[in-house]
Amino acid sequence: MPNILILEDDPDVAQAARLALRKLATVAVRQSPDELMPALDAIAPELLLLDMNFTPGASDGAAGLALLHEVVARRDAPAVIVMTAYAEVELAVQALKAGAVDFITKPWRNDRLEACVQAALARRAPAASVAPAADELLGESAAMRSLRAQIAHVGASEASVLILGENGVGKELVARALHRASPRSAGPLLAVDMGALPEALVESELFGHRRGSFTDARESRPGRFVAASGGTLLLDEIGNLPLPQQAKLLAALERREVTPVGSDKPVPVDVRVLAATNRPEAELFDARHFRPDLLYRLNTVVLRVPPLRERGAADVALLVRHYLAHFARGKPARHVDAEALVRLAAYRWPGNVRELRQACERATLLASGPVFTWADFGLTDLAMPAPAEPGLDLSRRERETVQTALAQAEGNISQAAKLLGLSRAALYRRLDKHGL
């Protein structure tokens, strides 16, 4: 289970959050800001729920914002959801600009808190990367070079973009790259997982609500469109949005304004909308599941993120090295043995980059030998192509992997050996073995 850390000075509020989330994660609680950094070191949480005020009577969020800046500057920074009893749009936007992934107001509904946390945890796995921001979309295959070129071309526009791809390919990374390339990059990027929202809360989450508009609406709350004002709003897994809500979303996009639940006064919004889905493209053109008029509003530009199995052995090797180095966290560097590298390249990766990342994390935790072997990654051979004859496919894959590395290194033996995690002597033996 993932680890969640809650920093909240009110013990009753902290306990309520812990109880609400205990089925989703292992939850730890701290009450003083002085305890935060030691707790981050000791627990290494995937997610931090951060209160914004720690002084009686304070409501400006200054203490929370200062802590948020410290947290996001860490190399191993968790995702951060900020919590405040004051539903002020300006404070929420400040927190999002400073690096928070979401915000929640107190008191909350437990289903809203759970949805918020589940979405943040789901987004963290594919989005996590220790590479510099400009290099988050790693890969040198033709498909990835083409995708980065499209992002650079489209990013500077205000066009709506529909991002298509299987689970785990990195659709949110594409959204982040588009945001960074846009004139809105100084504004917030806010992602909403439409698949994690209860249907009854969709309007409130997107458009906001007024105090007293429904049971438990004790405070007015800005919706995501308003909170992302001046920036970018990613509607993740848009294919899961029910048809009635699709009509209301379409109206908001056409009019560039939203009407909070419980209000009859529309609020103008200034936001660029990106959408992403793992649904097959053909399903989006089926009016029984998705409104054609909404689709045409969202797909001014369509970006297709390739599955990892179509990106080639060199991209797999590059990503394996990247994530192994990330999870090593100060441990001595270890190479991947040649057989393991060949089998990793041949693996089908049904979970794409997310699965590869998790496999690398597992290997760094469990491997005890001087090099990483296939067994260390904990993958099943069920997701590997069956060879026509025992050993034949493995040999062919090894040959292809070596050829790919040589091509990427432009014939430089030292560079190709480095790409493969081999010594020069070991690479020469494989060149001789395969007649290369």
C-alpha cells in the first residue's frame, strides 16, 4: 500500500482524515511543521496532505506555502494536496503554482477526499521522473521524437488537445510538456481524473458550488475551471464522463464560463483545456458513449502516445537505466545482465512505462547480487512473445538489441556497450556470436 503523510495541527481533523484514508494507504500523522522534514525522510510518502495554517487565527496560508516550497524542492518530493478551511481561489491558485497537485477545503466529504487522494496517487506513478523537466518524455525512438516535435509545435497555441494512449504510457507527461511550452506556463496546471469522481460530484468539482447548495456544502468552493484560471486544465480519462455531464461541460467550453452549483450567476473563465483518455479512438466516435459535438471541441489537435512495446529495445533500455538510477538513491551502481536486458526488451509491457517503473523499483529493493537479473524485476513470462523454437527468439532479440544499440551509438563500441550496460569485451563477444 502507498504511504500518506498528513501534517495537520488539529488532532480531530487529522484523525478524521486518517480514518477516511486508512483503506487506501498506510497513513501517518504529524502535527507540527518542525516534524515534517524528519517524517519525509523516515516515511518517504507518495502523498502529503498539507495544512496551510498552523497559528490560531491565521488564514493567509503563508506558513503552508513556505512548507510547500520546501517540500517540492526535495529530490524525492511526494505529491502534495493542500488543505485549508478557507475556500479562497487566490490561495488555491498560489498553492497550485507552487507545485501542489490539488487542494481540498475543510470540512470535506469523505467521498470527495478519497477521490482526490486516489487521483493524486494514480497520477503520481506515470508522472514521476527525476529527469530535468525538458527531458521528462524520455526516448529516442522515431515515435517519441515525433511526439516531442508535435508538442513543441502545438504547445505555444491555445488549441484544445486530445491526448490518446493506453494506461501507463505517460499521457499526463504530455500534458505537462504542452503546458510548459505554452504562454500559460507561469499559471497553474491542474489535472482532474474524471474516472475517479463520483457522478454526483462532477459539477461541483468542475464548476464549484455555493454554500448551502447541497448537504455538507458548508462553505463555497471554487471549481477546477476557476482554480486553473490563467493556466491549463487537464481533464484526464475524459472518456469516463457520463453523457449528462458531457452536455454541461460542452456548454462551459462554448461559453467560456461556468455556473457554480447553487448559483444562477455565471463566472467567466480563462483556461486552456486538455483532455486525455485510454479509450480506443473508435469508441469516442460512438455517440452512444461520447457526444460528437463535445469531441470536436476537444480534439482540435490529437496527440497519440505510443505504447512501450512499439518504441523499440533502445527506449526500453534507456528507461530501465533511468529508473534504476533513480531508485538506487545513493546505492552503488549496478548493471543489468545481458540476458535480462534482452528479455526486458522482448517483454510486452501491458502496463507500459508505469509497469517498467514499478519493475525497476522492485528490482532495486529486492536484488542482492552485483548485477540485476531477469528474476529481480518480478515480471511474468506470460507477457513475452512465445519463441518458435526454444532459445531461438531470445537469440534473435539479443541480436536486435545489440544492433539497435550500435545504430544509436553510430557504431561507437564504447558508447554501445554503455547503452547495453556491458563491458567492451562482453559486447565484442556478442558481436562475434551474432556475426555483426
